[in-house]
Amino acid sequence: MFGFGKRPAEVVADDGRIHARFLVRHAGFTLDVDLDLPGRGVTALFGHSGSGKTSCLRCFAGLDRPQQGYLQVAGERWQDSACGFFLPAHKRAIGYVFQDANLFPHLSVRQNLAYGQQRIPPAQRKVALDQALQLLGIGHLLERMPSALSGGERQRVGIARALVTSPRLLLMDEPLASLDLKRKQ
């Protein structure tokens, strides 16, 4: 249905689903992904270390550009290598939580969160900063620098920064790995 060589309209009628097809080749490794996912809910990628989970997420985010790729999210085309179309990462309505949080080291927690939130006009924000602070229990960390945070605290700030962008698609790469058991529950 969404193979390479098709030339869909920029925006097509759709039920909110996510259609993805990526072909990534590295030395000794090929990732061939063909997914048709619901537009709501939670979908998880499982696999052993080195199986391509992070590579797949990076293709969704637009951080990596596969040799061949097609991505449509809720009827909006984000990538189509058949016709040379590629929506850059900064124009995709995504939130991305990296394995290692990737906070800006020169910005306080408050500034890291504000950086994420500034991408979204106030009228379009679906997640308020106060909601994210309460949900993740990080309100007391706002004035700290990332170097003064534990691994779990950095990860919670990274999750909050992704949430306050009110993303259409939230990508999380092992987001709970740094959290203690209490926070995981």
C-alpha cells in the first residue's frame, strides 16, 4: 500500500494511522521496516541489543535519513524517498526522549523545558508545564543544571521536555532505563 515508488499527495485522507517503510543499510547490518500502526495509544518496539530499535526511532524522528523511506503520520507525509521529499526533524510534530536524556548542559532544568515548549504556540499546547512537573515530580529541580542531576532526574527532565512540546508523535528510546523502581511504577 505504501511501497517505494508511490507518489502520494502531501496530505491524504487517513484515519490517523502511521505508515512507515524504511530501508537502512550499514556495514554488516540491514534494517528493513514496514509498519502500519494505530494513530493513538502505545506501540512498543522489542528486540535484542543492536537489532535496530534506535535506528528505527531516529528515522521516524527525521534524525537519520534512510536510503529508502516513506513515512506518513495522520495523513501527513513526512518522508518519501521516491520523490525526494523529506520533512526535516525540526518541522515534525514529535517529542523524542533519548536513552541518555540529551539535555543542554549549559541550560538549567527550567531553560531546558522552556526550550522544548517554545516550539509550540500557547494556544496549541496540550500539556502544560505544571502538568509535566507534577507528573514527573521535578518541580524542585527547576534551577539546577543537568550536571547536578542524577541519571534518573535527567531522564525525567528529558521526558518532561518531550511532553511539553505537545507532540503528535512521542518517541521514547528506553526512557525508563535510568529510573529507580519507584519511578518506573
